Amino acid sequence: MFEFYRSRAGRQFLALLAAGVVLWVLIFELDVHGYLIDVTQAFGGGEGIQGLILAVKIAGAMSFVYSVLRIYDLRKEMELRKKAEARADWTATHDHLTKLPNRYAFERAVIRPPLDEDEKPRSVTLFSIDLDGFKKVNDLVGHKGGDVLLAEVARRLSAFAEPSSVYRFGGDEFIIIARGLTPEKEHAFARMIIQAITRPIMIGSFSAEVGASIGHARMGDHGDTLEAVAHCSDVAMYEAKSRGQNNALVFSPAMQSKVVESALFEAKLRSAIEHGAIKPHYQPLVCLRTGSVCGFEALARWIDADGISIPPQTFITVAEERGLITELFKQLLAQACEDARRWPDDVMLSFNISPVQMEDRLLASRILKILANAGLEPQRLEIEITENALIDDPDLAALIIEELHEAGVQVALDDFGTGYSSLSQLARYKFDKIKVDKSFVATYADDERQEKIIRAMLGLGRSLNIKTTAEGIERHGQLAYLLGHGCDIGQGYLFGKAMPAEAALEFVREREAILSA
């Protein structure tokens, strides 16, 4: 009410009310009306003056009544405006799907440790929650089904705390603020959350299941502000996620150090990609029947400014996690195609595809564009795809493989036997080659079961009329065994390690000279 009187409209109508009151007092309380009538009669005034006095009297009364009514209307209008502002504020600070407070509401929140019955501060713990496997479920049931799942997860999380203490940060990330938990109870609380989330969720007739990774941090121990504690719980959550799904971890300073190191490495990798510091090297693929070089597999190599060689599995993994793999892939493939143009026409270029890239619907068109820019015939390129890359979206994988085949690009199934449902992959997709993983080549001589498996793989390739490549050949005995059992192509240190472009071209020339001598 006081806000109304301080407003401009309120001041205006208070002035109007005051004017009406003054007129009322003058006319009725001070009997100005009677005085004016006496004066007009003494000086011979007519009825016109009396009518004017009556009009002033009525105007004063009406002004008073009008002011009261307008004040009432304005109060009602201000109440409606307050409700509208409250609704707008609620919309801005809450997630429209789950109706939970959002990140903006969290940033506005001020959390002070509550007091227990003895007026001692109770603990405040933040739990950062990220769903595991949500994307896969979302792809299976669509966005509407994904919304149903998120709404159900929000309902289950709200059962653990007051609704105002559960936040959705967008996507599949949530925050819970819990009070009064001991360190021992914090971990138990996190495990209870995981158990609640992992229970099956019915989406129509489909039973969906997701996991959860949780990190938690305590106010005071891990930070004095809500923002600082939330950062720590977030760091712990990502550490838990890196160890596999359905893990819960409390924050530790070592995690922060790891995050800093990771950020520095990511910046270093971005700079290396920007300046083209990561180069393709080439490991020879040799036809076992003729001994000639039939191709090279391009392998990424990075030597940093300090002269240190960084393992590919290290920087490739980071590139995949940070969304840098597509740019790195385009750089390396473009350079490899340029190098391959200098090789003899019968020497193939073999290039690996990351599982992450198989989620890219434009992958085939990107590859064909790079080939066209480099002027390399599609028939001279072989794309290697691992079995694991086919699992997440089999339909998309089939489409990509079909587009590559239609353009003339060959496709090989890499690391055959180490992934999932190898035989089903051969039945569903068309492959031009299968590559026997080096783990089988390294152990077949000492393990009878491994030896039977490798023979079965080679026999399967012959029966399906698919060429086979054996990786990891390092000894002449392995070469003789594989050749005797019908393996087509060999790759390994026995023939040569991965080498720079100029060395690869020289390797081809030397090999040709030896065979022609």
C-alpha cells in the first residue's frame, strides 16, 4: 500500500482527494455556503450566484467520491501488476518443463547455514547430478519422450529435498542443496539419489533406464560462497563421470589440479590444431602374397614445442571430449590426401574414423569434399571404422557407409573381434576389408583358443570374399603363419613403423626396387 502512495499516480490522486476534502470543509464545516448566500442577499445577488455555489458544493462532494473510487481502482491495478510481475519472475527463474528453479534462480540464491535446535550451524552440501545415457534414450524415444524422462527424474529428485532446493541447470544437469548431512551421510545420500534415478522409467510402452554421476561439496570446507561450492561439486561430478556411470565422489583439491591440467592441455591442443602441429605419419600395408606395398595407414603424430611426443590416445581422446575431433580430422585427412597423390596409383590411403564422428550426418559429404579439393580419386581411400562406432546409431552408420560406397570409397571394419556382435556387424553392413586386431596376432602362438579364433576370422573373410588385414606383425613366424592361413595384407613393425610423408614415398621406391631386382 505504501508503494502506491509513493508512486506518481498515487501522489496525483492524493492531491485530488485533498482538494475534495478542502472543498467539503469550506462548504459544510465552515458554512461558507451560508456566508456567501448572506453576502449575495445583502448586495442584491441573484439566483445565478446561488446556483454557482450549489455547483461548487456538488463538485466538492463528487471530487471526494471520485478520488476514493480511483484510489480503490489503482490499488486493485497495482495488485494485478504485482501478480503479473511475480508470474514473470517465476517464469524467468524456473524451468518450464520440470517446474524446478533454474540456473538463474540458483545464481540469485543466498544460502546461509541454518541453525539446529542448539543454535549451532548445520552443514550445507551441494550435489551436482548429471544423467548417464540420456542422449541414447532421447535418440530412441524422441524429444517428447526425453522430456517425459526428465520430468520424472525431477519428480524423484524433489522427493529428497524441498522443491526450492532442487535446480535444473538445463539439459540433463541438476543440483540439490541438502542441509544437516554429516560427511558419512552425504555419500549415502548420493547413492540413494543414484538408486532413485536408475529405476526404470516408463515412456509409453517403452521402459527406459539412465544412470547418474554425482559430485558433492560442502559449504565451508570447499568454499564460502554458493558459487564456489557449486564449482567444486561440478568438478567432482566430472571426475565421477570419467570413472564410469553411477559413481558418486566428494570433491578433493587433487580434482581441481586435474581440471587445471586438463584445461592447460586443451588450450595446448587447440593451439596445435590451429597451427597444424599435428601431422599424419604413415605405416605401410603390405600384400603378403607379393610383398609389395598396397597402402599406408595414416596415424596422427604430435611432437610439441619441447620436442616431446604426445601419445595419440591422449590427444585424440581430449579432441573427442572437447569437440575438436572434426577440425583435427579434416586437417589430417586433407594433408594425407595431398601426400597420397604422390604415391603410385595402386597404393591406397587408409584413414581411421573416430566413433564420435559417426554421429555426424555430414561425415560422408565432408570426406568427399576433402577428396575433391585434394584431387584424390575416392577409390584410393579406405575408411576404417571400429565396431564400437556402429553401436550408438546403427541406422546412421549404415547411411554413412552406403554414401561412402556409392562414391567409390572403401570401408574396412577395424579391430575386428574386440567390439560387440562382430558377426552381426558383418551381416548388416557391407565391408571391403576386415582388420584382425593385433591382440590376437600377439597371443595366438601361446593360447590355443586365440589361435582357433584367428583361424576362424581368416576363414570367415575368405568365405565372405572380404580381404583380411592382420595388425601387429612383428616376427617372421607370425608372417609365415598368417600367410599360410590365407591372410591377404600385413601391417606391423616387421614391415615398418609409422613414418613421415617423405620417408613413406622413399619406402615405396625402395620396396619396388627390391621386388624388381
